[in-house]
Amino acid sequence: MLNEQLIHVKTMQDSRVPLLEFKNVSLQRGNRYILNRVTFSVRAGEDVAILGPNGAGKSSLIKLITREYYPMAGQKDSFLKIMGKEQWNLFELRALLGIVSNDLQFLCSRPVCGEDIILSGFFGAIGLCNQRVSAAMKKQTQAVMEFLEIRHLKCRRMDEMSSGEARRFLIARALAHKPKALILDEPMTSLDLHATIKFSDSLRKISRAGIGIILVTHNLQEIIPEITRVIMMKDAAIHKDEAKPGAITSRNISDLFNSPVTVCCRQGYYHWRRR
């Protein structure tokens, strides 16, 4: 079963080598710093939220990890390592880290059925075109669809699915590679209430199965109970980095978003209300 496979992956991870390690990483566009000497690390299997307002540099951080952007060169004592390595083959990196983003959903919104979107992920493509799909690929695809409870949608075209349905197929595409972490960039944007609840339930199931989740968001309510650590970003830099209970307080959230709010927690989910 997929659940057992994912747990096995987690137990095999080497906790001595961080999954992600940023040290004094900067990114500049023109005269403006998009990221300014960012330093943090994430262990394999750790569930982390990267929280901050729009424009804080969160999406740029993800694009550094996926090699869409590259950090400023020539800075002393500066590096970005993934599993202890600074250089990666892009195809291998995509298998190691499952990325789900709105950009990817836009690219995948095509007349391609859900099952083929998952299968084509094995080839770094969007849709199948004369690729030789192995029995093992088909088996893993069926397993992730069963795990995420989307098998009944496998023949539906991506451009005919709701946003929530399509997002779950993108997660299935990422999980098919048995990644060491699932990185989600603003994953619940455009989802209605029902789709948000279903998506949140899927993330909780993935976390319990053993895959580490790195959730990038500006929305406090998206942080699932399984997340144990919050890295706050503001003005292109790390603002705070703490265990979740100490991080998500009324004072910290008010400071982070420059808005006076009161934060409360109910059943593991955090909410805010205006003072």
C-alpha cells in the first residue's frame, strides 16, 4: 500500500543531512533585494509552514529551490544546499521534491485526463506523447489515486475539473515519485470552502503517511495541525523562526502583517479576528 511505502521512505531518510539548507542567500532584481541574506534549514520529514504577507519573498524562495532562480554569486559564506548538495540535475531534483504551485496548475490546465497528468510526471512532461509507460509507473499511479481518493476522476480532463480536483491530481503527480518532501506554494488559493476542507484533509493524510510538508502561504488558516514549525518572512528576510505555538501569537501575527489582530486556536487550526 502507498501509505506503507511513504512511511518506509521517511524511516530511511538521513536526519543528519538537512533536506534544505540556506545560508546567507540573497536574490536581487535591479536595485531591489527580493531575498536578503536568508538563513534557515529544514530536516527531512519535518512539517514546516513558511508564512508571510504578499511580496515577502516566499515564492522567490521556492523558485530558488526549483532552480528557476539562482542566488547572487560571489557572496562570502553563502550557499543553498539540498540534501547536502549545491549542484543537482533538474530532473532528479523534481523527483526528490514534489512541487505543487498555481503556475504548475495553469500549465496543466489542458485537455489531458487526470491519470495521464500523473503518468507524464515520470517524464517531466505535461501529457503523454509516445512515452513508454511501464507497469511499475501504472501501479504507482493507481496507488496515489487510491490514496488521495481521486481514482473516480482519472478520465476527466484537467481543463474540466474544479480547482480543488485539479490540485489533488497535481499532488498525486508529485507523490508518484515518492518525494522526500512536498512543497506547496499558496496551495489553497482559488479554492472554495468545500475544496479547501478536502484539500486540507489530503495534506493531513500525507503528513501522517510520512512525507514532510513545506507549506508556503500568506493565510494563517491554511496551516494544518500537523505542522510543528513556522518560518515567518517579511521584507525579503526571515522575520521569525520558531515552534508553532510560540510563533503563532496575536503579537507576532499583528507584527508580521502590520495589522492588529487577535489569534485563537481551535481543534489545531489557527484563526484571527480584528481587534
